[in-house]
Amino acid sequence: MGVLAAGHAGVDVYQGAVPALVPFLVAERGYGYVAVSGVVLAATLLSSIVQPGFGLLTDRWRMPWLIPVAMVTAALGVALSGVAGSYELTWLAVALSGLGVAAYHPESARLARAASEGSHVRMSWFSLGGTLGFAAAPVLVTPILAAGGLAASWWLAAPGLLGAALTMAVLRTGLAGAGPSRAAPAPQNRAAPAAGDQRRDDWRSFGWLSLVIGARSIAYVGLSAFIALHLGGGTAGAAGLFVLFAGGAAGTLLGGAAASRWGRLRTLRVAYAAAVPAVAGAVLAPAPVVYVFVAAAAVSLYAPFSLHVTLGQDYLPGRVGTAGGVTLGLAVSVGGLASPAIGALAEATSLPAALTVLVVFPAAAWALAAPLREPEAVRT
């Protein structure tokens, strides 16, 4: 789990890097709100389309080699985005990074499920790795680009390349053979069946869960895309991003621990109820109090993060790769698809007015979670 968490950090730093690039794209290239939200969309559009496909592939075949390849792809995409000579090439480079992120998550989620042995706390450590990658992004991106401008983006490839090397070394020790179940050997390179795969897949509950994740995604990705600009950019904006991402790390751990004590669905509903005033404060509160609300919003929006993954895999016990790919993919993709609309509203009105709309979405996630029930096998 430690290695998988570190690898998760190494790839998700590139999801956090895209919002951290936004102030520099505005300052150096003069991009407007719609243009920079389009860059955020690039990181998520291709990912949202192909990630379920990668999930289907990893349900059918073991593909551990895909993990380091995906990490290198994500790293190269962000590295190229700063040196691209036009908006179109920048968009394509960021889209390439999104493709790498999409390829990484389904297979890594399958291995993480096997390593966690059903523990919510262990799975939260895997999710924590990704959240720490998010948190590290502004700390990594801001000083490098502040010193060298967008042309220095090549240095941003380092975490992904180092993480890929570490992951390859550990996969050779036998982790690649791990699977959700060892009850039956996998013929040739086919993936072994998931634990409890005699149960039927509950697509209805999985669909409701996907709606919850989509609502959460719009709130969180909207904040991460524009909070730096909302706080004035520069050091204040980078500090806001760091608080947002670091608060997400704390929320991930808190969610796993709370679920072990009070249950996944109760934890999920309480978190989304708390997110409503927290997001409102992050948008409307004055400095320096705003940073407290940014942290609270991050904690409440990230507490259910690892629980989404385990719930999705329990709703689809025969499709754990697909479930992992969709739940982790929706965590960013839907929000990215909504970002251009937020950017357009900001240009038509103001950025604070556009961000105020985000308060609706944690409330929607709370309401949509009401019909969800624990999977039958878990209840019994």
C-alpha cells in the first residue's frame, strides 16, 4: 500500500499541477477565464472518455505495466504544456497528461483493493497518496515557474519519472500478480475474478453513486481551478491551493477512520452536509478567514473520496477495474467538463458570483446519497 500510495502521489501531482499552471497562463499568455477553464477541461475531457475503457481492459487482463507507462505519459504532458507555442498545443499537451492519469487509475485501484484486504483505513492511505500529490503540486509548480516562467515546465516531469522507476522496481517483486481474489488461477494473462464475484453487479446503486461523485466533482474541481485567481494569484493564490489540497489529504484519512467506526454511508452523508457551509465560506469569507473555510471545504469534500471507490467496487464485485476507473475518473472529469461554464459565467458576471454557484453541488451530493444502501454482502 505504501508503494501504491507513493505512485498515486506521483501521478496525481499532475492533476494538481494544471490548476497551479492557471495563474501563469493568465500572466504570461493573457488567457481569459474561458481559455484557462478550457485548459482545465483538457486535463479531464479525454480522461473522462477513456478511463472506463481502461477499467474494462483491466477487468479482462492484468496490465501492471500500464501503471508506470501512464505515470510517464502524465508527466510528459504537463512538461510539454509550458513550452507549447500555441493555445492548441498547450491544450493537447494537457490532454495527453489527462490520458496518462486515466490509464493509471483502474489498474492501480485493482491492486490497491487487493493490498487493502477490505480495510477502509488502508484504502484511505492509497487515496491519501493521490491527495498528497494534489497538495504538492502548487508547492512544486509555483516556485519553479516563478523562477523560470512557463519554459521551465520541463522540470515538472521529475515526480512522474521517479515514481515510475520506483513502481517498476516494486512490480518486479511480485506485486503485479496480486489480484482481488486468489481463489482461482488466472488463465494466461487474464485477470482473476474479484472476491465475491458470485454476487450480481448492482448497476442501479452504482449509477446513483456516480451521480453523487459527479456533483462532488463539480464543487471540488471548480474550487481548485479558480481558487488561486479568486485569492489574487501569486503567493496568496498558491497558499490557497496548498490549503485546499492539504485539507483534502486530512479529509481522506478522516473519512477512512470515520467509515471504520460509523459506516461508509453515514460518513459520506455527514461530510456532504458539512461541505455546504464550508464551500460557501470559501467563496464569500474575507481574508484571512477564507483559508479556514477553504480547509474545511477540502476536508468535507475529500472525506468520502476513498469510500466512493470501495462502495463502487462493492456494488460491482465482478467489475472492480471498471468501478475503480469510473469512480476515480468521475472525481475529476465531471468537474472539468463544468469548468468552462463556470469560466463563462465569471466573465459575464464576476468570479465570486460564478463560484457561489458551487454551493449547490455538495447539497445535491447529499440529497443524491439518500437512496444508497450498503451492498448486501457487506450488510450480512
